[in-house]
Amino acid sequence: MLLCCSQRTDLCAFYSDWLVNRFQAGLVDIRNPFAPRQVLRVDCSPGQVDAVIFMTKNPTPMLDKMDVFRDYAVGFQITVTPYGPEIEPGLSDKRQVLESFRQLACKLGPSHMILRYDPIFLSERYDEAFHCRAFERCCQQLAGSCTQVIISHLDFYKNTRKHQCELNWKPDSLPRFTALACRLADIGSRYGMRLQLCAENLDLRSAGIENRSCIDAEWLRELTGKTLEYPLTQARAHCHCLQVTDLGEYNCCAHHCRYCYANFDEAQIASRQARHDPESTLLIGHLQPDDQLITKKKSERQLRLF
């Protein structure tokens, strides 16, 4: 079983105490976002989990908690973007994020760390020259702390349309993104970092940009030392990531990024955060008498050793 923490909300930034409590207890409940009365009960003890993938824009709250995960294979994907508070109003000081990135790399090793410089969008303020300068500064700060960088073009989600004015972005900028990606690949290579695309129907291998998935068999082998078989998630077009169990919930991330796909109803965020209890088995709220519990454990067929 692969556990993702999380593609739905930033658990590391806002719910790290709950996260630690769940792993210490060895059990976590996940409410089905499409069938709210269904709750998936997951055994998250080390023997049931192949790897834990943390996805975050602020890993700092995890620095003093990593001993809890010493018996797990762990990987981090940390997003560092160059946008200002009009785009990412809830983000922490990015200098601290970079410092925390470096500290985690020292503890876990660079192969366990992936930099996400995404999503990329182009506007009058955030043009190609801006991105090249910002990306080079980021590479300078993280040289030696990772070798893999994920980039992607901003998609036109519901939240993106809602905040079109703040973004000042036009969704027809894919050709400009393609040219920019090649420039970023050249910058990354100077700092020992190789770029890869995330869910893009593009072939930029001639520029040294790999066609890989965010969570793929190659990275999983780096984290675990094993060859593990998992089905693909196929969550959206051109996504070839391995299937994960996500511990998060939608509409409860206080970063308030204007391009976010997971906060599609921002009016819910404050009220949902108020229902969070670090001692609950659920991220938001508590189990109800009419909830239907479904138990999930690791499938032994996923493991194949060579």
C-alpha cells in the first residue's frame, strides 16, 4: 500500500499533529469524497505500508516529527513556486521552506526528495524571464539536496476560472510553456537536477526533460529498495502515477492558492477546519453511527522481488 499525505490538502502544513497521531495509532479513517457515508479504514502500521509520500508546500512542521516514520520508506515532494501573496495568500516564508527542504534531504537523502516547480503559468508579471530567474535561485538553494524536479502547465480548474482576474492568465499559453520548459531544463542541468513533466501530452526528451510520473515504479524502487507492482491511478488525462491511498480531504487547505484544484469550494474551508480534531480517526469531524466502514489492507500480490 502507498499512502499519500496528501494530494487533497497540505497535511504537513496544517494537520501534522493529526498525521503523527494516526501513524502512532496505526489506523486512519478516510471519508469517501464521492460517497460521504462510506469510510475507508486503513491499517497504516509499518508492515502494511510500502511507502509514505508527503506532498507539501511547507514541510517545516514535520522536521521534529520524522522519528515517528523511522520504520517507513518515506519520500517528499515539496512545492516551491515563485508567486506572490495575491496568488498564494496563505503560504509561509519560502526561505524557511527551502531551509526545511535542505534539512530533510540531509536526514533522508537527496533521492527521497523531489522539488515541484508547478504549476507554471505565464502572465504579464510572471513572464519567462521571471520564471528563469526564480527557478535558478531555487536550484542554487537546493543544489545537492535533490536531483529531480517536476514541472507542469497550469490547468483550467473551477478555482482557476474563479480567480482568473488575480492570475491574469490565459489558458492558451502552452506553446510558451513548452519553450520555457526547455530553458528551465538547461538551468536545472547546471545544478545536477533533471526535469520531468507531470500529466502533460508533450514530448520534450530532446531537451532532457523526462516523461515520467510523479509517483512511479522507478522512484518507489529508490525509496524502498524493492520492485513493487501497483496499478496506475489514471486520475486524469496523461497521468500515469501509481495508485495511492490519499489520507487527505478536499476543501480544507488554508494556503488558499488561487489555482488550487483541491479547494473547489473555498467557502467551506474555515468551517471544515473548525471541525478538525487532532485526536479523531478522521481528518475532518468524527465517525457517525450511520457511517459504513470498509477495511483496507496491503495486498501481498503487489510485491515482487528481483
